[in-house]
Amino acid sequence: MTDIAPADAALADAVMTGDRRALARAITLVESSRADHQVRAQQVLARVLPAAGRSIRLGFSGAPGVGKSTFIETFGGHVTSLGHRLAVLAIDPSSRVSGGSILGDKTRMELLARNPAAFIRPTPSGGALGGVARRTREAMILVEAAGFDVVIVETVGVGQSETTVADMVDMFVLLLSPGGGDDLQGIKRGIMELADLLVVNKADGALEAPARMAAADHAAALHLMRPKTPVWTAEVLLASAMTNKGIAEVWAAVCRYRAALDGAGLIESRRHTQARAWMWREIEDGLIERLRADPAVAGLAPGMEAAVAEGRLTPTAAAFEVLARFRG
């Protein structure tokens, strides 16, 4: 890697002082799809990397309508009131035109957005600016280097991206609505197995009784699953972001979880595993990009696609032919 340019060195140093504008510029640089920006971004990341890695990384997910943004805003207010600095990386749907985020988390979390101890950054889930699998991890490094000691990754909703998010955080929190058995049927077993903590939100007023039933249903379901880690059994808690009920208990569970895994040395080992997996994911993505850009492949691919579509060639045979032509 070439020496870092003075302007990029200054940007990295400003990030490490906690300069919020510099942090926003650095994340924008990291999310850019331009090749020259990516070279610069990696130099900035290399400079700030020693200052990163000291946060508790949390992933929050849940079905649409469960109240993720409201919960995170209330939860974030509690966490910052205890003296922590919180960064929220919100994974949003991406515009097909610009690649940017469609939803606006700074408007959905108005109070948290004005909190001087909090930083909210929408991260597009795909498109020209990068996606969950690639750039959210790098944004996490930057906010940690800027001194944020609690980092939340908020997903779009329950779906395939949750596997990726669970592989980049220390603790994966699944938010649930007071839907009881019906809600349980709508959630894949796999997402339940990924969760370290389940929180039934909206447990207030007329929904409090259904919320308690939902919590009991999910607790029973968890008993049928093998624990994700030997030192922690997933818990089910009740909370209401609107009334602040149960918010302190959720943070207490986060602290117990972190202490349990720290005591067993599992946080560090998990992050090592995640970093290795991240490297190979980058290699896979990079190879696909190079393959698509290869002139020989570009000339062959349309014919192979047509042969596959018309049934003259199997997809596997076509793939072998394309790979054989790839010059690497």
C-alpha cells in the first residue's frame, strides 16, 4: 500500500479526535464505489485501525412495524445517559437510481439525532455505495476510532441480511411484536437461532398481556434450540419504547452478555473469526467484479446466457466455460 496522502492522514487523525464532520466524510469515502476512493479509504482505515475495536457491537433486527427505530432511540437515550457514546449504523433500502438510502433514520430518531453523545448514519443496503456485507464493517471501524463505545447496526428487517449482520456484531438482538404464536410462526427458525437476546416490544397498555404471552411462547421455543454459545443462554425480555419500560433491563442483559463472553475469551475469538470471514468475503466479491470486467468474459457471457436461457447448455457447463476463459 502506498503512503497515505497528507489530506487523508489529516482526515484519519481528525476522526480519531472525535470530529463528527471528519467521521461523516470518512464514511462517505469508505462507501464510495470509485476505485481511487477505495484506495484512499483503505489507507484511512489502516491509520485508524489501532484506535478501533473497543466498543460493544450490537445488531438489532425485527419485522417491519415492530418499532426498531423507536426502540433504538429510547435505548440509545438510556445508554448515553450512563455516560456511553453511541453510534447507530442503520441499514436502509437503497435507491436503484442513486444507490443511496431511501429511509431517513435521522428523522425517525429525532431526539437521538440531537443527542451530542450519539451519531446516526444511514448505510445503504446495496447499490453503488456498497452494502451491508462490505462497507458497514468499515464504517464500524471508523465510529469506534472516533470514540463511540457502543455501536448498533440496525437492519432493514427480518430477512437474509440478518445472517450477515449477526456475523459482524458481538450480540444480536431480535425485536418482536406482541403477536404470540402467530408472530412465532412468521419468524424463521434460523433467525431465532442467531439471536442472543429477544425483546418483545410494545409491552404496554392493552398489548401488555399479549406481549407476556408472546414472551412465554418464544421462551418455550428457545428451549428447543441449542444455545449459540456455551456461556450464554438467549433470554426473552419485555419492553416498551414508548413508556421506557424494560429498557434498563435490556441494557443490563447486554452487560451480562458482554461480561460472560469476555470472561471466557469469546469476544476476541469471535471477532478474529469474523475478520477472517470478512477477508474471504472481500476476496469473493473482488473476484466476481474482476470476472465481470474481464474482456474475454465480457465477450463470451452474452452467448453463454443465451444458450442457457434457450436450454442448449446447462448453467453449470456455461459457468465452467466462462471460468475457463477468465484470465484472472
